[in-house]
Amino acid sequence: MRNPIIAALDVPTAEQALKLAGLVAPAVGAFKIGSELFTAAGPDIVKKIRATGASVFLDLKFHDIPNTVAKSVAAAVQLDVQLITVHTSGGFDMLKAAEQAAEEAAWKMGRTPPIVLGVTVLTSLDTAALREIGLDVNVEYQVRRLATVAIRAGLRGLVCSPQEVVKLRQFVPPAMQLVTPGIRTGAEKADDQKRTLTPKEAILAGANWLVIGRPIYAAPDPQKAVQAILRELQTTAAG
């Protein structure tokens, strides 16, 4: 089984990130570097994680005019990352520009293009929150609508909550990579994630990758925590 765990390095310093990565590296498939760590440590932390041989998911959720997003994606390709996020709400032209920039920049460098992932609806939002920002639709409808735009634009992956995976699998191309944050084991305290599933539930629903943050980095023993998750997933795959 390909290891589907993306450990989120949602810590404030490069030192903490490298320590956490060293602890859990044998039991994960990739590392996520998000806005907190990237803002604090810059591109150098991406280079250091890549130097270990680990794959990197650069989760900066680019959302701007097409030209700016294209340049940002091209810059991320220079860092040799494997996954990049953009907001699907940026629209068709922005999404198409992002995918084209990833492919062209990678081609020039002789690399495999990273997968540009379209972020649909953040896992911290629910239908009531969508109404507050002027979207009088339910979450499931909005996710499907944004996913449709991403598919037309040529994106090869989407980010969605695990609760939308089953419905998305019914209409997205079979090769579409579905990446799911909002993974909780059930042992954590309630937090800002509103649409969650366990690792096993998300994989059985059809997710390709699981972005797991707090259940790993906030655990008393991150190494033990991620190993337990991996064992559960391996048992699921074997069964």
C-alpha cells in the first residue's frame, strides 16, 4: 500500500518542523508545509525537508489573478514540491493558468509536474458559514460546483473534507487525486474542524491522501500516534 499519510508540519519554527519530521518520517508518505511554517521559515524549510528525500505538499492556497497565481506556482515548482494548493473559487482562468504554469515550469526543469490541488470548501466551514459570506447553498452543492470548474480547467487533484469524498468519486475522473484534511481519530478535543472522519473512514470513502495535523503533532508521542494510524490503514487495506 502506498502510504497515504501527509503529516502536517503545523508548527511555528523550522527547528520544531525538522524535529517532528525526523520523528515521524518512517511512517508517513509526505509532509505538509502550510502558511504558518512557510511564513516563519521561508523556502529554506521546503529545501531542508526535500533534502531528506521526503515528498512535500506546499499548502499555501494561492488565490489571486491568473498571472500572479501562475508565477507563484512556477516559483513553487522551483522548490521541487510534489503537491500545491490553489483556491478553486479563484475561477476557471486562474485554475487553468496554475495547471499550465506547473506543467511548463516542470518541463523546463526536466521534472515531473507537481499536482495542483483545487481547494473546494474549507473544512472549518459549514452551510451556515457559507450563507454568512453570501453563498446560499449547502456545502455539498458548493463542493461539487467548484470541483466541476477545477475539472474543466484541467486540474488533477482536489482538496475536500472526507465527508464529500464519496459523492465526488461518483463524477470526478478516476485518476483525480482527492486529498482530505479534517482527519480526526476521535481522541482529540473539539476544534475548528467541522466536517471530519477518521483515517480509516476517509480511505474507505475513496480518499487518496490524508492530511493529518493535530492527531500527530499535538499527541504526547507523535511517533507512536502516527504509527498507530498507519497500522490501522494497513489493516484496512489488507482486509
